[in-house]
Amino acid sequence: MRYRDLSTGPGGEPSAAIHARVTAARERQRQRLTASRVTCNAEMGSRELRQHAALDCAGAALLERAMARLGLSARSYTRVLKVARTIADLEGASGVAAAHVAEAVQYRSLDR
């Protein structure tokens, strides 16, 4: 593919659509965390993580492999879970799937 084709292609998602998706995700977080003292995924502690960011077998296996290969710390583990939960919220998903974990691990890898 040529540069010109790539650079003049269709634009990304409109800002209004992104704003609506983020607003909806924040509302999901607020509703889910009403019973606790936290207001967003970033503030979740271990109890909230176990309750609201529980992984299925595929997600847990993926995170385990990522931790081993990338040498992620316990702090990184919780960060990945929080980001994966947020990615799921942005998609409107009720649970955290392996794809959400994979995307969160990628962001963590870029952060290094």
C-alpha cells in the first residue's frame, strides 16, 4: 500500500462518539462501585478487583504468561487488571475477557 493511500484514508472515530463511550463507561463504573468507597476503576483495591475484574480461564492464563515473560510485578498485575476492566467498560462488556487483558498488557509493555 502506498503512503498517499494510507495518509488520505478515512478519519478515525469522531470525538463526540468517543466522548459518549467514555461517559457511558464512567457511568458503568460509578454504578458498579456504588457500594464501595471508590468511584472509578483506577481506585479499586484488591477486594474490588476480585469482585469486578475477575478473569476467566483464558484471561488468567494470558496474564500469567505475560507476567512470566515480561517480568511484571504485583503492582503491574493490579494495573493490568484495572486497565483491562476499563477497556471492558469502554466496550460495554459486563466481564473482563482475554482480549481486554491482552490489550491492557500491550499498554503496560509500551509503558516500560
